[in-house]
Amino acid sequence: MAQITDPIAVFDSGMGGISVLKEMVRLMPEEDFIYFGDSLHAPYGTKTTEEVRRLTIERITDFIENKHAKAIAVACNTATSAAVAILRTMYPDVPLVGVEPAIKPAVFACDNPRVLVMATPVTLKEEKFHNLEALYDDQAEIYPLPCPGLMEFVEQGDLDGDDLDSYLREKITPYLDKNLTGVVLGCTHYPFVKKEIRAIVGPSVEIFDGSFGTARELRRRIETAGLLRADGHKGQVTFLNSSEDPDKIRLSEYLFKRKI
Ligand code: DGL
């Protein structure tokens, strides 16, 4: 039986989910969080769906059954597409949220929307994404852009180098003549390189990510379950990582503090 004082577990293939964690801490400052990055097995976005599903289910099961997490956030688009539906059937009573590309706000932000969706190859090939795209493709031009290799820049702490800039320019430039109205960051690592993306698409293109919506949804679910803390406790964040490299924890703490 979950206790109100138990922590919330936030999971990602690496450090990307810290962009979502930041919003969660802002919205729920009295909660304790455990952040787990699976950097040892990253990237997830170029693995098979089955492999991503196995890794995600294994970790979430451990959080719920052994680490007494009262709620779960799968703060990874890739892991969400591969495993969240199954996890919901395994743990119907646990407040559990995933993330998905924020296409809806990007489509409703303007008339005649033309939206570039940057995400991992797994996210873009999964049925979950095709269903989401189908909801809006009669109202918008949607351009899915798989970005294998991009999360690695963030994992290595390279947030503004020349190689990153060349990578992004090569990916995004072919779409600049589409007069984009929005860019959706469909991978939780990408908000950490938002400034570099902004420099390429220019100031008039709006950039969307799902962090705030996910944090709000998690808060709602925790509250509905009667598990939201309101006792004046000063919430703590504990960073864990499957990699033994101590730099991973240092980088996690840095990214947590860094302004996006
Ligand atoms: N952060 C992850 C996402 O939101 C994926 C990165 C990866 O492991 O490829 O999709």
C-alpha cells in the first residue's frame, strides 16, 4: 500500500527526463523524487521496440515493487510508446504518466500550421505516434524528423558545440523552405538543446515540448489517488543512474539546475 510520503519515480533512458522533472518539482515542491537515468543502455531510440519495452518494464517494476514509489513518470517518449500501455495494465492502481510529442498545442497555436516533429526513430515508427499524427493531419502539415544521434550530445554534456550545430543544421535546413510555424521536441533530451534549434529556425517559429502538460497530468493523478503531499515538507531529488561513471550524476545535477 503506497504511503503519501513515498517518493515519485521519474524514469528516462538517460538525462533527458530531467527536463520533465524540473517542471514536476516546480509544480509539486513538497514531493520527494527519485530520478533514474538508464545511461548504461542508452540510447533507447535506435533499439528494437521489444528491447525498449523490456528495459522499461524491468525498471518500473523495480520502482513499484522494491523501491516503494507511489507514482511513476515515464519521462521518455521512446519508452512511453513502447511500454506505457502494458504498464498501465500491470499496475492499474498506480498513478502513472508517460510523455508524447506535443503536436496538439503546436497545431492549435496558429492558422495553417506547419509543424516539424523531432523525435527518435522508435517514437516515430510506433503506432502511438501514427495515431497521434492521424488526429491532426487534416488540419496541419506535419513533418516527422527522426534524429538518431542527437540525444548523445546531451548525454555527453555537449550542449552548444560546433558538432552539435552541424548536426542540427544538416537535419533541420531541408525543412526551412516549408515556412514552419512550430517545432515539437518529441524527445525529452531535446529541450536541453532548444537554444541551438532556435538559432536555426529563427525567432518566429514556436518550439513546443510536453514537459509542463506531463507534470500537470501527474499532479492531477496523484491528487485523485489521495497521494499528493501538502505537509510543508521540503522535497528532495535523488539522482540514480545505471552507468557507473560518476560524471553521469554530476551532469544530471548540472542539467537539473541549468535554465532551459
Ligand atoms: N529521452 C528519450 C525520449 O524522450 C529518448 C532518447 C533515447 O534514448 O534515444 O524519447
